[in-house]
Amino acid sequence: MHAPLWVALPVIILVALATRADVQSRKIPNALTGPAFLLGILVHLGLGGVGGGGNALLGAAVASAILLPGWLLGFMGAGDVKLMGAVGAWLGHPDGLVAAVAALIAGGLIAILVAARRGLLKQALRNSLALGLALLARRGRGPTPQPATTGVRFPFAPAVLAGAIFALLRTG
């Protein structure tokens, strides 16, 4: 395992509880993510001093920032971003970044499976291509194009769980 047990255990418990809540209610409670974020920072600060606390804050900031555009564009909820920030606080940097990127990849795979199962894969791919082309053509000028969606939504916490496990188990 890449991370020590004192990091891995809280991360797995956090994302398992968040996944359960997200699947059941489609909400990730602030009462879960807020304390987990603070505890991650404080534990790293206590064990690693200012450098440890700074690394935890950087991990949280980077992990949250990776998911923030998804919330701003309406693809995911704020709870997903806060959960990723709490995971990043525990994992620190660069492992929080690794977990966030792996969560996005897992979320993309889940989205493909959900769209295919509901017979909407062709429409979802077409919408994604159109959004990508619109963003490329705009290159930072003008308003962000409003994405066309299939209306299919799914809990993202399982993708965060997969990303966290990947970050914990990676070897480098």
C-alpha cells in the first residue's frame, strides 16, 4: 500500500460512508465531509508540523479544484467536490491529485455504462463532442457554452471511492 494505515483507514471509511449516503439519498452530508476535511488537516499538522499541514491543504485544494468545473457546469453536486477535498486533505499532494484524476476517469466509465444501459450512449457521446468542440472554438473568449445533457444523473461518490483506492494502492 502506498499510504500509511493512519491515512488509508480514514479515507476508506470516509468514502465508503459517502458512497452509501450518495447511493441512498443522492446527497453527501456536510456533517461527513466538513469534519473529515478538518481532521485530515489537523492530523497532518500534528504529525508533520506546518509542512504536513500545508501538504494536506494543497492536496485538498488541488483535489477540489479538479472537480470544481464539473460542479460549475452542473455535472455534479457540491457534495462531490467537498468529498474530494476531504479525501485530498487526508492524502495530501500529489496523492490527492492522483485520486481526483482517477475519480474522473472512473466517473467517465460509470457514465458510459449508465448511458449505454439506458440506451443514451450515442446521444451522450454526441453531446460530449459538441461541448468539447464549443470549448475549443471559444478558447477562453465569451461565455462558457451551456452543455447539452441526456438528463441521466448518477451518484459520483462511487467514482471517488475508486479514485481513492487507486491512489492508496499505487506504487509510485
